[in-house]
Amino acid sequence: MFRTAITLAATLLATTAFAQPAPTGATVEVNGMQLYYEVSGQGDPLIVLHGAYMNIPTMGEIIPKLAETHTVYALEFQGHGRTTDIDRPITYPALANDVAAFMDTIGIEKADIFGYSMGAAAGLRLAIDHPEKVDQLVAASVSYDASGWQPAFVEFIPQMVPELFIGTPMEEEWKKLAPNPDGFRGVVEKLIALEHEPMAWEEEVRQLKTPVLIIAGDADVTTLEHNVALFRLLGGGGMGDMGAPLPASRLAVLPATSHTAVINQTDLLYGFIEPFLQGETPAGFMGQ
């Protein structure tokens, strides 16, 4: 990310003519909150949903990369980034309803969805509750059942208290964008409560018709077995090359990748996401 002054100047001179226009930011009223979003790129609509304690900037370079081939609408959830908090718990159904209401408000009938972590679960919930609004879903680091969390994370949840976050650099970064810089504790309390929210969506996932690309790190917060189980619920996991078409859903596992490292691997992510959204399938050596 950082360059020497000379290298940076040369890079800027070489790339200015090819740089994308800066994203356009705006705020819209959604379910009683002022929801901030940014639009960039051109092409089919793609809505990007960030993880807990994150915002649009912390999603990194994957947003401008996706904007090379899509019109990207990057949202900031309740109490995150520049979006206001409201007197309401943060739950996955509520977040999904916020995305659906956002789409209605700005006139997006249907879109592809890319969510990471909390945003992936919200995207999955959106596909369940509002299937008519989701064309294809990319869900990175997602769970559909609380039993899918890694044992180490399950053990950690009861230890999560606001004091783990308050007074840390995370709070200072949060305050830089927050409409109410004094509201960090309230948001943290809601996000801790979210970790205790019951999650058992197996039967609803089984009924999904939406194509889903599941992306996980091999050392993610969810177990590998859980990601495979999710893939099987969506019709995947069988053998190809037997004459039948491959399922619409896909599974990608990133090697040597923890939960927080998933979103930083821009080239790998794009290499999985773009062919999926375009409906491209690798050909076998026999042309199948």
C-alpha cells in the first residue's frame, strides 16, 4: 500500500489515464436510519456487504476490482461507518431487510450480492427472505448454523465483553466515520448480542434456488466440514464428468487463510467471483 515518493509519483503518472472515477457516496433513509452507500463502476448491479466492525474502506481492494466489471453498490450497515445506529438490535434478518429496503428505495429490482462474514450471513438471509431480489450470492466466511463455528470461537464467545473493544485502535478508527462518535459501546453490545443469536437455517437453505458461491479460508471461523455441508445442501459435492451438468452453486477454499485474511486476497477472490457471476465453468480435458 505504501510506496516511496518517487515510485508513487511515477505510478500515478502512468495510471492516471486509466484510473476509475472515484466512487459516488450518498445517504438514503432506510428503516429509520441514514444508510450510507457508495456506487462505482459500470455493468450489472452487485451489492457488497461488509463484516462486523468494518466499513467500506476496510473491505479493501476487492470493491474497486469488482467495479471494473460491475456497477458496485457498497453499503455500510447499521451503526457501521457513516450509517447511523438506531434503537434496534443488530440481527441477520434485520440486516437482510435493510438491504431489501435499500434496493427498493433506490430502484434496484434484482442484483448479485457479495457478502463477507456478517455481510455474508446477511446476504444468505436476504436470499432466504427475499429470493426475488437476489440473482447470485457470493458468501465469504459464512455459517448457516451455530454448530458450524470452530470450537475455539465457540469457547471465546462467552468472553466477549465491550471492554475488549473500547479504548482500542478499533474504536478510534470507528469514530473517524461515525455520525455519533460516542455510540461505539452501544454498537459493540449489539454485535456481541449478535454472536449469541440462534442460527439454525438448514431447512431454509435446503430450499434455496439461488446459486451460491461459498468462499472460506482453510483456517476460517467456520469449520471445513460446515462449508462442505452447506455446499451439499445447495446441491453440490457430487462427481462431475458423468454427463450431468455441474450444480449452479460452487465452493472455494483459500489455503493458509484465517478468517480476517480472506478479504485481503483480492486477486484470488476476484478469480473465483468473476467466473461465477459470469456463469463460466472450467472445461475438462475431454471438453466437458
